[in-house]
Amino acid sequence: MYNVYNYMILNMIKFDSKTLNPFVASSTLASPTTNISFFLIISIKI
């Protein structure tokens, strides 16, 4: 499941690199809680 999560995050970073670049940079460097929040936001966008 963790590999699938990383795969989705990497694809969304590529897809929305211009729009979410500052937010993605802060999320990937932040705590796992922030990464979960980012994943939920991506799920809502889909």
C-alpha cells in the first residue's frame, strides 16, 4: 500500500507540478501527517 501511495504522489507531482509545486515541496519534506492530508486532497481532486 505504501508503494502505491508513493506512486500516486509521484504521478500527481508530475501532473500538477506547476500548480502545487510549493505545496508539494513542503508536504514531501514535512511529517507523515501532512503527507496523509496531501493524499486526501489529491483524492478529492480526482
